[in-house]
Amino acid sequence: MADPKKLYIKTYGCQMNVYDSERMAEALGGSGYVETSTPDDADMILLNTCHIREKAAEKVYSELGRFKGLKAEKPDLKIGVAGCVAQAEGEEIMRRQPMVDLVVGPQSYHRLPEKEDQVRGGKKALDTDFPAEDKFEVLRKRPKAARGPTAFLTVQEGCDKFCAFCVVPYTRGAEVSRPAERVLAEARELVERGVREITLLGQNVNAYHGEGPAGPNGAGGDWSLARLIWALAEVDGLERIRFTTSHPNDMDNDLIEAHGTCDKLMPYLHLPVQSGSDKVLKAMNRKHTAKSYLRLIERIRAARPDILISGDFIVGFPGETEADFADTMALVEAVRYGQCYSFKYSTRPGTPAAERAQVDESVKADRLARLQALLTDQQRAIQDAMVGQTVKVLFEREGRMPGQMAGKSDHLHAVHVVGEGIGIGDLTPVRITQSGPNSLSGVKAA
Ligand code: SF4
């Protein structure tokens, strides 16, 4: 039997790319590939790229440059670019880096085996279409190997919101939701393989509107995310459900209510706001105000008082003044975030905000430092308040110290425990004894 071919995938960016990389590895598994952790012994290198960060395309070109020597040594090595940069740059990638054999956009991964055939035959392959077929259904025919206790499951892709700073509507296309029954079948299969926690993924996951069977009252056809979550909660062996990333305008009443009543839905919500200034929110085309966001947080907390809120912020958006930034700080004070991602605004070619007058870099850096200091204080205070409490932890892996196990609490805090009698996949009560900069420590509770 021929030795398997080796596939090296480097993944950039969000959890959706992590999920997509797993699917690509599985799709190419059918063409005789096994994954390798180093590019040096690979027969195919795939860069699964992200367009969110500044100068993303330039970084991909320089990364490709690093593989030139390898390609010269091994002419049979095939090099591919996938993900959002592939979608945005298309043929330009092969023009600038002729050693690239394959360029494939996020909607075409199910066609990877046929593209691989093409490149093995010495041709170049480019596929950045937005085809109508369900790529996930094709990709679902995965090998049934056991896996860890947590998994991502993409239920929705694309975005119709067109925030002025964001490339997603251009690189991932319009909002598309997977049919509910396909999501449920994939979830059941994941649980059979050992998964106990599923995070539903979508660029705009709470805008999920999947086709589904009618309920007992005859209402069917269009399932909301809340309805999907309730159906997932019925899956035996699935203990925890999370979802990310949400838009404030798509937090409907049913989803808020599910946070209060569905035991398997974890008390954690990532709800980006980006700015606390209505003027900046309008310029960002966010279609909500600071006040409507704060009102929404109040309603969510009324449904689930202990929910941990996480968010995203962009500082130094074109036109942001010191007064606008003060509004952002006031919103952060009002919300009290348990976790946050915050960045200086940086231009994305092709987006409306890229053409506007930019805020000075030193001003952006100063504002980001002040915002991050406040967010770190809040995150730490919420984490410190867990000391003395008993929380449920799903253990995912061994820790770095001897005898240590690492997992996540219901609130998504990283928790470390040293001691006997804990295995990977155990969902165990832990009494928190200590709070560190980014994680909690504890002991197994009786
Ligand atoms: S809602 Fe999210 S994905 Fe959609 S355009 Fe805005 S930031 Fe991008």
C-alpha cells in the first residue's frame, strides 16, 4: 500500500476557520491525505486565511514567500490558499506567487478532492464561486474517529449587515443557514464520537433561519436559533450548548428566554457592540444605538442574572472624537464585561470606512490602552468573584503541570485542577480556590 500523502494546514483567524480546516482535512482524507504538524514533510500545504486583520493579504504573500525554498527542493509539493483572503484576492494570488497551485474560497471546500486531482495532474485550480449546493452536507461524510469533548459546528455563514469596517459580507457572501435536521444529525454524530459540548458557529449566528420540520402546532419551515437550541437540548449525551457570534439586532425574545430556561445553554454571551457612541455606531452602519444595546443587556440579565457578557470594540474608527470615546468607556462601565476583544481600527480594502479620514495612530493607541485597562479590571473582578464558588468544569486536556487537568466552566473561564480522579471529558464540580490573570484554579468538589 502506498504511504499516505501528508497535509499541512495553517489556520488563521476565527473559530469558523478552525471548523473549516477540520472539514478540509477530512475532505482530503478521502484523497489519501493524513495531517502533519510541520510543512517540511508535507505533500500539500494549505493556508486557511483570514481577512479581518490589517494587511491580511500582504501577510499571506509573505508567508507564501517562506515556502519558496521548500517548493524548490520538492517540486511535487502542492501549495494552496483557502479562506477569506483566497476569496478576496482570487487569481491575483497566482499572479503574484506563481508557485501557488490552488486557490479555493470558503464556499468551495467540498470540491477540494476534485481540485486536488487537478493540481496533481499538473494544472492550476481556482474556485471562488458561491455555489448553491450545501458544502457542509458533502463535507459531513467524515471519518468516524473519536474526538475531544468539545466541538464547533457551523450552522450559518455570511452576513447581510454590511458594517462599514468589515469584509465578511464580501468574502463569505450573503447569510445562509443550514437546514435544522442536518445540524441535528451532525450534532448527534459528534456526540456519538465523544463530544459533550457544541459551540454553534456563524458570522451572524443569531440571524439563523434554517429550514426545519413543522412542530406539533403546525408551525414549521423556518427555525430560529432558539428553536434549534431547544432541539439540540433533546440530544442525549450533549451537555452544553454555546453559540457565537451574535448581532444585537438579532437577539429575539425566544433566544433571550432560552438563556433563562434552557439548562444546557451556557450562561455566556458574546455580543459585540464596537462603540458606545451613537454617532460612531451610525458611521459604522451598526443599525443599533448604545441605549438599545444597554436595554438589551438588561433584558438578557433579567432572564439569566449570572450570564457573562463578552464583547468586541473598535477604537479610533474614522471620525471618533474624545467625546465619542468617553461614551464607549461609559458603556463599558455600565455593562461590566467578563471578557472582551478590542482593537485599533485598521482599514480593510474595499470597505466603506477605508476611504474615510483616519484617526491618528498615537491617538488610537492611547485610547486602546485606556479601554483595555478598564476591560482587564472588569474581567479580573468578575473572575475574582468566582473564588469560593463551586462551578461545573468540562475537562478538555491535561494541563502543563504534572497531574494538572484543564477545562472550562459554564461561564467559559479556563479552570485548572491538580488531583486524582479526573479524566478528559469529565463534567465535574470544582470549588474555585484561586484567580490568576487569565484562569482560575480549584479543587474537585465532593
Ligand atoms: S455584523 Fe459582523 S460579520 Fe456582519 S458586517 Fe457587521 S461585523 Fe461583519
